[in-house]
Amino acid sequence: MLQDTEATLATLHRLKALGVRIAMDDFGTGYSSLSYLQRFPFDKVKIDRCFTRELDRSRQSSAIVQAIVELCAALDMTTTAEGVETEEQFAALAHKGCTEAQGYLFSRPQPANRIRAA
């Protein structure tokens, strides 16, 4: 996305027009930026596992997760917390309003042929 922002933006808008839902992965780390939430047509933001991992031990991580969840809700985006491993993390995320979660609490990674259709 960083090399040719305008071309990426045009492609994402074409995909969105086709009904494709678009997620920003690993939000809060690396090259993710608040300006991307304003410019790109994201439907979902995936909160990086580094914040989930420290959720019950770090006031800072807890505050960052809360801020991301509230910001995304105000922008009509869903949030998915990555790396959920404990019931305590899951409960804390639900209490903060996080709309989705993924991680070892639910399942270890599986090959595609082992996943049942929902």
C-alpha cells in the first residue's frame, strides 16, 4: 500500500464496489497509520496480538485496545482482536466492545481441508 497509494486506493474502491469486505491487519504496529483509517475503505480493523497478549497485565495495552475499539465503532468498522488465548482476554475484549476475536482459545491453525463449512 505504501509504494503507490493512489493506485492502491483505486483498487480497494473497485473491490469494495464488487462487495468485497476489506480489513486492515495488525493495526497498531509497523506501518499502520491512523490516516489509513480515514483514506482507505476498510470494513474491519484487526488489532495486533501484541496488545491482546498484554491486555490483562498492562494498563497501556488495555487503553490502546479500548481506544481502537471506540475509534473503529465511530467509523462504522468492526474490530477483530488477534491472538486471544484465554477466557480472561476474551471477556475483557467483549467488555470493551470488540466485535470479533481469533486465536488459540478458539482453535489452533488448521489446514483448509480440515475446516468444516459453517
